Amino acid sequence: MVVIEEGVEVRVARIFNTFGPRMHMNDGRVVSNFILQALQGEGLTVYGSGSQTRAFQYVSDLVNGLVSLMNGNISSPVNLGNPEEHTILEFAQLIKSLVGSRSQIQFLPEAQDDPQRRRPDIRKAKMLLGWEPVVPLEEGLNKTIQYFARELEHQANNQYIPKPKAARMKKGRPRHN
Ligand SMILES: O=C(O)[C@H]1O[C@H](OP(=O)(O)OP(=O)(O)OC[C@H]2O[C@@H](n3ccc(=O)[nH]c3=O)[C@H](O)[C@@H]2O)[C@H](O)[C@@H](O)[C@@H]1O
């Protein structure tokens, strides 16, 4: 173990789904895809029935968690995420309504090996770091939508409009759709 042999202090953050301004706009993740699609009037691409769940944390909550972790003395892994869980269909409906978009929700084939549920257990971070996420989902989404809208405007002037990425690879294998 590096910790014992070299006296190096180690911190291990297990980072769960995170979003916010300055995220990559078209790497195919769900929040960026849905925001781009809603802003551009395209169908919001829900893979499968949309009943799979995720829990998304806002970037500033993650940064605060990382800072607390670095300043603490826990060398075992600590989950950093927001435990508020929603279905992907709920995310699609929420983003569509926050954008005020007329986009349709478009159901596509399920992604391969797509986890049906993901929600972090953050009891350890709460207890040992006194950390928990504080930014409400809608507030974080609104800030992210504003960022995407400004970027689209800027990029439109430069003739480059990013497209949401359609095919996502899961575990290194191509999806069928
Ligand atoms: O561990 C992994 O395999 C992956 O975990 C997360 O990926 P994931 O939780 O699936 O996050 P998203 O890609 O944002 O997808 C979340 C859910 O939305 C669905 N989705 C995604 C994009 C889209 O346009 N439509 C859609 O329904 C996906 O099928 C999935 O169920 C991370 O974001 C990836 O970087 C990591 O590789």
C-alpha cells in the first residue's frame, strides 16, 4: 500500500452522476443530450421505457464535497453524489418544461448493459465530513440550461452548432438503435 510504505496521504472519491455549466455539451450523457435537444426543438431521446433511474448532483455540491474530503482524514472511499433519485422519463419531462420547449419525447431502444437504478448512499460523507448536497435539482438545471443557451448562441455566430450524441457506448460495446 502506497499509504503505508511512502507515507502518502490518499483520498478516494466515488463520484456519481454530476452536471452543471461547462460540462461537455455533446458527449452523449443524458442531461446534456436532453438540454441540447430541448433548446433545439428536437425530440428528447429516451433510451428504453425511461423507467431507469439516476440521481444527479450539481457541480458545486461535488466541488464542496471534494474539498471537505481533501481537508479531512478519511483514506477509504467516500461516495459523493445526490441521493435524490428520478426516472429518466421524469428528467426528460422536467428539462422540457424548464426550457419551455415544444420538443416531443422520443423513445429509442434501450442502451446495452444500462444500469436500471443508481442512487448513492451518502451516509458516510454526511457523518464523517458533515457534507451533503444543497443545490435543488431545478436550480442546477436552470443554471445549466442558461449556460447551454448562451453557448449555442455564441457557437451559432461561429457556424458551429453541437448536436447531441445519439449512440452511447456502455462497457465498450456499441448500442443498437
Ligand atoms: O459507469 C458508466 O458506465 C457510466 O456512468 C455514467 O453513465 P450513466 O449513468 O449511464 O449516465 P448517462 O450516460 O448520462 O445516462 C443516464 C441514463 O439516461 C439514459 N439516456 C442517456 C442519454 C440519452 O440521450 N437518453 C437516455 O435515455 C441512459 O440510457 C441512462 O439510463 C457516466 O456518466 C459515464 O461517464 C460512465 O461511463
